[in-house]
Amino acid sequence: MGFRVPEDISICGFTNGDRSKACDPLLTTVDQRGTQVGKKAAEILIGLVEGSLPMDKTVHGMVRTSLVIRGTTR
């Protein structure tokens, strides 16, 4: 379509995997911190199984993400 990245259009991916560093220009991404998300989910699951967290209520957790700015955004 003739768009130039990042001059005409910005592109942002989501996961910050190896592919984001293997393109030209390098892809701006959101780092989801997947390992931390998995650890938090495991902590909640273990708490439910062991009874330290209530089974009848929703358990919330938060893992902060970060924006990794690279060549596909200005």
C-alpha cells in the first residue's frame, strides 16, 4: 500500500519474542513478562488447592507490562 514504517504508520507487536528482534526495522512490542504471569498463576492455583485462598471468590493478580520501543514506532 506504499506506507513507510515508522514514517507513515507505526506498528506494535505483543509478546517481545525473538521475532521482534529479527526484522528490519526492529519491532516495537509490549513485554508481557510471561514467566512472571506463569508464576503468579501457579501461586494462585497452589493457594486454591492448599486451601489458603477461597474457592468461592475470584482471585486477582497483576503483573506489570512494559513497552519496548524499537524501530517501528516514533
